[in-house]
Amino acid sequence: MRLSPYLYVVPFFAVFLVVGVYPMVYSGYLSFFSWPRYGPHHGDPVGFANYAHVLQDPVFHKAFWNTIGIFLLSSVPQVILATVIAAMLDTQLRGRTWWRMSVLLPFVVSPAATALIFGSLFADKTGLVNEVIHAVGLPKVGWHSDRLASWTAIASMVNYRWTGYNTLIILAALQAVSSHLYEAAAIDGAGRVKQFFHVALPSIRPTMLFVIVTSTIGGLQIFTEPRLFDTNLQFQGGADYQYQTLTMYVFNTSNSATDPYPRAAAATWIIVLIIITIALLNFAVTRMIQRRSER
Amino acid sequence: MRKLTIRRGGAVGSAVALVAATAAACGGGESEATQSELGKDDVLTITTFSDFGYDKLIDEWNADPDRPFTVKMTKIADWDPWKKTLTQDLQAGHGLTDIVAVEGDAMPAFLADGASDQFADLSDPELEDRWVDYAYQAAQTADGKQIGYPTDAGPEAFCYRADLFEKAGLPSDREAVKPIFESWDSYFAAGEEFVAKVPGSKWYDSSGSIAQAMLNQAEFPFQTEDNTVDVENPELEEVWNTVTEYSETLSPQVVQWGEDWTANFRNDGFATMPCPGWMFSNIKSSAPKVEGWDIVDAFPGGGGNWGGSYLAVPMQSEHQEEAQEFAAWLTAADQEVAAFDAAGNYPANLEAQQVLADRNETDAYFNDAPTAEILASRAAAVEPGRPYKGDKYSDILGLFQTAIQRVDEGSSPDDSWETFVQAVGSL
Amino acid sequence: MNRRPGFLVYGLLSAFVLGSVFPLYWSFVIGSVTKERAIHSPPPLYPGGHFFDNARRVFDQIDFWSALANSIIISGVSAASVVFFSTLAGYSFAKLRFRGSNVGMAFVIATMAIPTQLALMPLLKEFSNIGLAGTRTAVVLPWLVTAFGVFFMRQFLVDAIPDELIEAARVDGCSQIRTFWTVAVPAARPAMAILALFTFMHTWTDFMWPLLILQGSDVQTLQTALEQLKIAPAGGIADIALLQAGTLLATIPLLILFIATGRQLVAGIMQGAVKG
């Protein structure tokens, strides 16, 4: 038996075991114990008490809906906008490469930098957005205090950074659509817009599926943006937890007063299960829609 | 609670080599490390957060050819991340420096069973009287183990804008305003008069700082003496009702330490604020060009302390004896005076306080107020042991401040209170 | 679609690009005025003359150069390591037949769907238990290999190297590892460059992991140094002019990288999309 193929893949699995599998398993184990805040060792086994605590915590419920809300506000407009821009880029533009690079620009602005810049744009009293709103005679928006407004502000950061990236992915898929299909549609008398909806969109469904599933997994773990958006040092995601996300919840729980680590571990596992469930559902639903329309 | 970020270090006695070898080696934790002696070039490590004003002191120490050992300091920008690391490394049983700085409000959590045995006992009969009582005692467990030396203290005076007072027809002279700051009743009454006359300004800087000031005078705000959590008590409800009642009229309804709060220093946003010594430099740097700030030697309802930190020695240190020696040196009078000069942390060391009072410095920015004299007098007004800080003090305080912020942002006080009680319940 | 776009398309695209640039412009505007002006209403719309003042204050507040060096080292090591191990593994999965290779590849793909950020909390615990917390090593360890890298290289190498070529090398008496170096690596070069670029950017912009593992340490990356500017400015008081100047300074290195390699980045994303 040849050994080398195994040697080549071993480094990946070894590191993954150490930095991925082992800590997750270990935290799963600890989630069934108590561990006093400053104690050097874990305490007695407590069964599912830590899980029960997290599931009954109103803040966790809030964090769940916040995460879903921010996710929807970032992914839906983003996919639509990216598709529209991609359709516009999929033409005989002058300076094609330049345009493509330009839409990708925000991708090199790190999430932390994005969050700090948008945090200042959305500052409640002195931010530019509110000054503009005020100047046109509308009441200022409580970007940090109002729940929906804070979601919108945070989602705008995600959209800023990722729309261009997804545009390019969708553009690649659009370019792979055979021109014969368009020609056939044109012969049938379909206009540009109609061609787009009846020819282009159905052809790029697999790519859309890819974009949606990856953005689900990433979007549900959102952390950097809401954390840096937070104006007070408790990092609770607003005074009323209005934009605390699930990942922030884990982070905060690991610093709370009673059994911080085991509770955070329990929360971690609950969230992993939630995300996997949603990703699978997402996958199944999209597939179903795709099947139906193919029929 | 950005205030937590601003605490720094300060003071003690004069005798330099106060070595208290006795206590350091005893103690009970299982994470007790094997002790080893340090030579001149061996390194003793210390971590501080924010600015304790120690850079120069440590440079000088290391430049001394006769030093018993060398010191290396790690400076962390802020208390909160440092608290997390401290917690992690206490759990891990290693990783901490020989001396660690601990913020005052968090100290009670480290005094609890299970936590306190991870720190060396620093008690030393010769040092007991070096610091203001209330600061020293706040780092002592019920059975008398001393786990920290006070670096600084935050006795509170009140800062006020004399120019805005005049505009409202209130007295503005440092002596003449004292009656306003006699009691909370007189303070709020004057506030209502003020906002009626000067509609563009509010009476105080934030609801949070007034709540903090009132809490600092309560006896058992969050926990009873046996550390049972009890937030539904008349004392706390009184603070809550008062602060939320005046939120609309007297408070600018902004979060402490944020941009909007900072902006208010410059645009006449408010007229008064509780003022521990470390707040002076904040005011100056926020509003360098504003004229009219002054400091009154009075505080509604008595006195109060806001802030102050400690130096502690974890049991995992391998050089506890030297660590204690160095912590004692840093908190001696000369060094606390030096730290005050470097970073503005008002000393907890009594002799250092006296040195500053004798210098009789005045501050031109604050209309030549005798700052050191005022703070010494304010320190004397602080009642030791108040408020009682249980093991969850800083957690609950954070939740309480958040609850007030909710009301400032438009929640009904009842809803917000309910959320607060619930959140405290799941601590 | 092969149509000449009209005025409308150019207009809309320009608007989108302007929208993309605007936040950076705003950051520069705020970063170039005094801290008093920055929060004074109405807000400034044009840059002021204080950028260098603010930048100097950034350098006073945080150890910018050491954070920059850390970011470069960490991202560089991560990029090199990911490229090396992914090429090896990708080559193995793409071209070598061995027992368990399908299961292995399925596992790689599955791990791409796992919320890895959530493993970071327990990982922090593991690392602080063994005394690694607060070090550059700890930051880089989880980024030494990525499932995406393995997947990406496999997809590329499946088509990039004809099987006959490997056969030929083997017949010539090349050892396995020599075949890898002489056949696979040259063929994989374009993909390696793109993967290196991606990994570098990914590690560079990562915030949560360095934040967790470096908190309370004096080692910082550019991203966590920014957080320190936010939470602990001079005197503990918010200073957004300082913050925006720092944000912009921290963004400049990647902007330079983007200008230099933007074409490859665009190509890489579009290629990955078709394959993915």
C-alpha cells in the first residue's frame, strides 16, 4: 500500500482535529458540568441544566430573533442587488475589468473597519445619516436604540462588504449561460427584461443556491459588526439587547457570573444545531423550488 | 460603564523596603506555585490596565544598579478585556503575571469563596494603616485575608459650570453653591429651577452617573450581607424611581463615555456632574476651551467613592514574596504621589493625600479650586463599607446601568425594571 | 448577454461604485478634522487639514507598527501554510487513488458547512489551558489549514493535470514527491496564487479570533488594535477623529494589495464560482 497519499492529507486532518473537533467535543463534555467563575477546576455534573438555562433565557430568545432579522435584512436585499448589478455587468461594458474591480472594492475593507465607519455614519445624534434625515425634515432615527433600525444599520455593513463579492459570483454564472438560449428567447419575441427572468435567472439557480447557503452559515454567526456597533462597554448589543446576536450571546455568557463556561458551551452547541438545521432547511426548500420550476 | 476604564493607580507609605515575608507563602489554593527567588536581572512581571502612571517609576526602578530584581510591566488598554483574561488564567491555573491590577468594583467577586484562595494573603500589620480605611477594607475577605493593596481612590466632589449657574440666576461661588449640594432633594430642586431658566441645557451629565452616585451611598443596594441577591429592596427602588423620574427633565439621556456624551461637554449640554479626582482630566480634555468649570467641596447626601484599583498577587506566581514587596512599594506614599502626577489618580495612601494637600495646589482650569484639599476633605466624608459590594456587585451594576439606559432611550420604567430583575435572576 | 449597455446602465453602476467608495471617503473626512469638529453639527463634508495630527495620535495610542507587523506575519504564515498543505491534500484527493479518499473528501466538504466561528470559544479555553493565549502562534494555529483551501485546490487540479502526465512521470522513475514538485506544483501555480491571496485577506480581516485569544495581552493585530482605539482613547472619552484616522490607516495596506492584485482577485472569485 502506498503511504504518500495519506501523508499528503494528514496535515489538514491533524490540525482540524486539534483546533476544531477536540475543542468542540471538550466543550460538549463541559456543558454538562458546573464551573464556578474563578475556580481552577470544573465542579459537579449538572445534567442538562445548562441547556435548560440557555433555552429559558429571554435574552437568548431575543438574540435568536435578532440574528434572524439581521440575517434576512442582509441576505435578501444583497442577493437581489447583486443579481441586478451582475446583469448590468454582463454586457459589453467599456472598461470591464475596471468595473469589476470597483464593485469588489468594499471587500478589502475589513469587517472591523466597516463597522467603525458605519458606526460613525449611524451615530444617533452626530452621525451623517441622521443629519441628512433631519435636514429633509424627518425625525432622527434611533439607530442604536430602535430594534429594527439597529438591524438595518448592521445589515447595511454586511451588505456593503459582500454585495460586490456575490455580484462577481453571479456574474460568472450569468456568463456561462449559453447565448443560444437568449437567441431562442429573442426569436420568441421576449424583451431584455423578459429574457433575464425567463432565461438567465433559471439557469443560474445552482449558483444562487450556493450563495444563499454560504451566506446562511456566515450570516448566522455574525459578531464583529454588532459588537463594534455597540456604544457601551457591556457589549450586550444595546441596552435592551435589541441587536445582540447569538454569537455575542455566547461571548457574553462566557463572562457571566454563574457557571460562565459551561453555559457558554451549552449555548454554542445549541447554536450549532440551529445553524445546521436552518442550513439544511434552506437547502431543502431551495431545492424544492428549483425542482418545481424545472418541471 | 466606561468609568471602569479610567481607574488607575496610586499610593502608599514611605518606608521603602516593607517586606512582609510572612503572609505571602501561606494560603490554600491548589494552584500555589513552587516559589523561587529572584536575582537582580530576573524579571518580576506586572499587568496594569488603562494608565496607572507607573511607566516612569518602573523605568527608574530598573535603572537602579542596586535593585533586588527587574520589573516588566504589561499595560492593557482597558479593564474589561483584562478582566476576561484574568478570569481565564485563574481557571487555567497559569499564565498570569506576578502582580495583577484589579478594578475596585470587581474586587468583591475575587473575595468570594473559591476565588480568594487563588490570591496570596498580603496582610501586614505594619501596612494596615497606610491607606484610607474604606479602600483597604474593600479588598479584605470576611475572615481577614487581604488580597489587594489600594493604588488609588475616587472620593467624589461635584463639578459644576459656574457660568451656566449664573445664567440661571443660581449662586455660582464655590462656597455659595454648597447649599444646592446639601442633599439630593435640594440638588434636584435646584435642577428643576435650572432647566426652567436655561432650556438648552440639562442639569447633569447622564442618568447613569447620578445613579452611580446615589448607589454609592446605599447600604445594601444589590446583595444582602450573606451575598443573597436582592434587588427588589426599598433602597434600590428609591434610586431607580428618582433617576427614572428625572430622566426626561434633568438628564440629556445619553450614554456615559459615548460620542454624544462627550459632545455635551462642549455645547453646554449640562451643568453639573459627580466628580472623583480622575474625572478632572476627562473634563479638561473634553472641553479644553470651555470656561466656567468649578469644583464644590460638597456632595448630596454625604460622600461617596467612585473608582479605585488594587494590586494583587495570584497564587500561581512563583515569586510571591518579591511581588508583595513590589506591590507594597508601588502603593507607598512617594510612589502614589508620583502616579498622581503622572496619571492623575488620586492616592488611596493617607500620607500621599497629605503630601498633595500640603502642596496646596490649585487648578486654574477649575477657577483656581484647591483640588487636593477638596479631595482630601471628600475622602474623609466617605463612609467605609458603603455600599456593601457582594460577589456579583459589578455584574448587577452593569445591568442596572443598562436598565437606566433603556429608560433614557424611551422604555417605560416598569418594563425596564422587569427586564432588569429577570436579567439579574439569570446571572 | 452581448449588448451595448446604455446610459442608464453606466449611471446605475457609477452610483453603486460611488456608494462603495463613500464610506472610505467619509472615514477620511472625519479622520482629517479635529476631534471637536468631528462631532459638531452639521457634520463636515470635506476633508480638513488634521489627518497627520490624528495619525500621530493614533501612533501614540496604539503600537501601530507592531500591530502591522503582527498582521503581516500572521497572515503571511497562514497564507503560506494553507497553500502548501492544500496543494498537497488537493493533489492527493484529485489525482491519487487511495482507500478512503472519497470519505475524506466528503468530510472536507462537510466541514465547510460547519459554523467554525463557534468552535473558537472552546478553542480559546483549550489554548489558555496550555498557556498559548496571547501569542501570535495561537492566532495563526487555526488558520494553518482550511477546508476551503483543500476543496479549492482539488477542484482546480482535477482538470489542470492530465492523468497521463502523472503516469509519464511515474514511468520516468520519479518518486511520488518528485512528481508532486515537478508536475503538480507548476500546474497549480495560478490557483496557488489566488488561494494565497484569499487566505491572506481572510486572516488579515479576521476580528473575532484575535480578539478572543489576544484580549488582555500586549500582542495585537491591526483589527484588534482598532478596537482598542474605540474602547480606550485618551482619557477614556470617545474621539472619533482619532478612530477614523486609525481605521483608514489600518485599511491602507489592503487597499494597496487590492490595487496590485485586484484583477487576480476578480478572476479568482469568478473561477471559484463556476467550479463551486
